Amino acid sequence: MADDKNKVDQRDRSRVAGDEDYEIDYLAEKLGVSRDQVRDAIKAVGNDRSAVEKHLRGN
């Protein structure tokens, strides 16, 4: 099902869609890690973007 373009809030920005390759690739490139490391981080801390980034940075 397509996104509802009438919803303009930013709820999705705080989450990582682990099943979307483009989001995994973006984080991997941004943080200089592999795609598998991003997936493992999502499994470890959930899909909250800030928690995933923090986990991958080692903080």
C-alpha cells in the first residue's frame, strides 16, 4: 500500500525501516559500517534511529 501523502508529520524520521534496503544503505554509508552491522544494531536496540546510531558509534 502506498504512503498516504496527506499525512505530513515526521513520525517516520525517528525510525529505521529495517526491511528497506535504501534506509540500511543510507545508515551504513553515513556511519561507515556494513549493512549487516546496521541490521544487527536494529535487532539489538530496536528501530529507533538515534538508538541505532548510538549503538553503531559505540557510545
